Amino acid sequence: MDLSFTRSKLRFAALMSSIWLLLCGGMALAHEVTPTIGDFVTEDSTFTLDLRINIEAFVAGIDLDELENTNESELSDSYDSLRVLEPDALEPRVRSFVEAWLPQLQVDANGPVALSLDRIEIPPAGNTELPRATHLFVTGTLPDGARTLVLTWPDGSGDMVLRQQRVDAPYTGYLEGGQTTDPIPLSGGGQRGGWQTFGEYIPVGFDHILPKGLDHILFVLGLFFLSTRLSPLIWQVSAFTLAHTVTLALGALGIVSISGAIVEPLIAASIVYVAVENLFTKGLSPWRPFVIFGFGLLHGLGFASVLGEFGLPAGQFVPALIGFNVGVELGQLTVIALAFLAVGYWFGQKPWYRARIAMPASVVIATVGAYWFVERVFL
């Protein structure tokens, strides 16, 4: 028996097992971790902060800095039990949590600002497979003579978008757990410059692909496994990039808006298509770039929904949009590079590569995509 061939088979089996376990984990009903949106206003000597927050994850004690979705946490059962509670039952639990958590949300304006909970607005439980956006309103009294403030977002609280309201050239910033803002002028004028905004939105776009965009990752892998030749991959990625750039811009501008209930199942269907076609063709068909362009339009609408969550700064719309798109592209190129390093470099020129790697991987991708389609339409 050829010892080198046996070792290659063992490496491949281990690789495919790892991919399968990863994808099966992704097939679980995902409770994606969404960023907290904080809108603040300063009027006279009063500071008011409206936090749109997935409060059940906080109350359950989940460390959101380390997770892509709440199902990955050992505390996911606690989260799920909170998620089904109606507002009257959940509110006492929220108030108890906020009393202990609020001192960690630090605001300094030429001296510490003591924050207190003003009110809570909890929507009905609704679809328990989707995060619920609760609003926490907290207030504090600013010290005399305060002209700027800095805010520290607590460790373990995940991502936050902080937006200043009712001033000219308002501040908009992106914080991770434990980070502190630069000084924010209370009278306005703290708006980020174009290059700063561009740089801040690159990681937002990248993060939506790696690690949080498993559906987009699978689509890109479906493109990768079509052929070991470089030209088919370039054609496919170019068509996909051009298309999602168009609808990302149109969606972010509000010109085109399609319900996620339509877009998300179609994205799952696009994953199935590219993976199944890989099984029946060894190269780039004449129609595939056009089909991928159409699917790219759908994926762009999915990206636009993410920007809708964050809210693009009105005065720096173009730099933010370009930065987000650059981040998405870097994420996609990273997926391709990792796939090449994992299998393409080692096995891409082997005569059995397509039969033993590309086709089985495409079957797995198609299976996951089909599951997601059924889940998003019927479950």
C-alpha cells in the first residue's frame, strides 16, 4: 500500500470530519449576537442614553465578547428560557440585573456621571428564534461646566454602536466590550473624519464574514470548490463582488428594500445551487457568472441589513459604505486563502482532488444550504 497516499487519505478524513462538525454546529438554530445600539442626548445638564439591547443575553450572564451566537454559550438554556418570557414576567429580572450592571457603564464628563435606570421598554416575545430588541433608558446629571464626555462600554457586553443625537456633526462610534470613546463634544462637532470612518467600518464588514457570516462563507467555499484553476474563481468572485456592491449601496441608501423573510431563504438557495452545480461540472459554464451575479444581488441585500443594524453616519455615508465593503471583500479573500491553504495547496493537483475533496465538500455545503432553506421558510 502506498504509505503517502494512506496518509493523504487520513489527513483528508480528519479535515472533512472537522468541516462537518463545524457545519453541523452552524446548523443549530442560531441566536445571532447583535450589536447594542446606544443613542444619547445631552440637554441642559441631563444625559440620556437609549440602549437598544438584547437584554436576555445580558441577564443570562453570557459573555458576548467571545461569541458569535448565544447557542455557543453554556448559558444558552438560560437565555432561551428568558427569551420566551412576556414583558411583565421579564421586567423584574431585567431591573435586578441593571442595578448591578449599570455601575460598569461609566460616563465621565469632567467628573463621573452617576447613571440611573429611567424606564424599560420590552416588546412581546414574538418569534423566539430572533433576538428581541429591548430599550433601556438611563439618565444622569452632568457636572457643571462639562463640555465633553467619554463613555466606557463594559467588558463582556459585545459590540456597541454609540450615536449622538440632536446636534450638528454628531459623533458616531463603534465600541467593543471594555473600550472607551475619545472625548465627545457635547455641543456637536465630534463627527468622525472620512478616513477615520472608513477605517472603523472595515472591521465591521470583515466581522460579518469572519466569523459571523457562515452563510456567506459557505457560498464563497462553493465558488472555491468548482475548479482548481484560478481563472474560474476570478470570474466568479468578480461577478459576486460587483453584484453585492450594487445592492449593498442601494439597500444602504434605502432605494431598495426587500424583507429578510424573502432574502434569507434565497441566500440559502444560492448556496445549494453553487454546491450542486459543482457536482455536475468540472469547469466554469457560460451561464454560471450571470447566475452568481444574480445571487450576489441577494447577498448584497443581506449585507445592507447589517448596515441597517449599525446605522451609517449621515455625514460620512460614503466612507462608511466603502469601508464596510472593503471589510467584506477582505473577509471573502481570507476565506478563499484559508481554503487554499487547507486543501488547495496540498491536494489541488492530485488526480483524486475533485472526487475525494471538492465533491464531498460540495455535498456537505449543499446539505447545509438546503437545511437553512427549509428552516427559513417553514420552521
